[in-house]
Amino acid sequence: MHRPKIIAFICTIFISIAANADTLLKLDKKMIDAINDHISDASSRCDFKESTKYYFGQTKFFNHSVVDGNEVVQEQSYDEAMSVFKDAMDACYVTLAKEKTISEVIEISEAGQDAVFKSEAIHYLKSTDGRLFESHNKGKVIFSVVGGEVKIIESHYFGLAFQEIEKLP
């Protein structure tokens, strides 16, 4: 006679656990650093699957540029961005030769469910034909716990300068 009550109680516990799954995982700076290192390493190896594993179908991509003195923001859908990433990884035309970090800031929300990673860096890129390029950029990546996993929900890229250089500094 008590069996239906026990089953109802157990179901309530499982529903409660599932509803609170996101709150079990808390983001911290060490975790965000590890994810960024993983993405950077995988991108340097032109490993599409590993370099994109933290993105998901609802990730928003924004490319910021300055045109005639005005900031222009272009949004790409997940499918568009993944197509560009895939083509770049398949061609593997450039690899990271050296990185000079200018700044990195990680802000974690009080609840630990969201994080913002802001960075500025100079990247030295080597093309498959031996040319060297210098890229000065800023980025902002917003992480969130989604379905109990860490996901990138927004990615912002600010290309400040890009030029070919003659030698690796």
C-alpha cells in the first residue's frame, strides 16, 4: 500500500536532482583556463573536433571590426561559424608559431554558472608556404553551465591588426 508513495517520492528526488544538475557544476578560473588551453592546443593542431567541443548549437558568434571609424558587428550563426572553422582546420593553412599575451581577465558570476573571459594578444602565425603573419586581437568568450556541462554561449572577436612580417620575433 505504501509502494506508490515510495515510487512517487523517488521520482520527486530524481526530478529535483535533474532540475538542479546545472547548479552542481560551478565554474572557476582554473576550469576556464584549462578549457582555453585545450581549445588553443587543439586549434594549433588543426583538430576541428577538439577545438570546437565546447561550442553548441545555440552559440552566438560576433565579429567586431572598424569600418570608416565606426564599429561594425557581424553575427554568424552556429552553422556558418562551424563551416568556416571546419574549412580552416581542413586546410590547416596557418599554425600558431608564438603568442604574446597582453591581458587576460576571467570574471565568474556569483552563482558560478557563468564566466566571461576577456583577452588581448598578439599571435604570430606561420603559413604552410613559410610566410609569417602578426595578428593583434581582442576576444571575449562567455561560458555557461548548460545541461550540466560547460559550454561557450557567445564568442566575440575583435581583429585590431593583421599584417605579414618578415621574421619571427
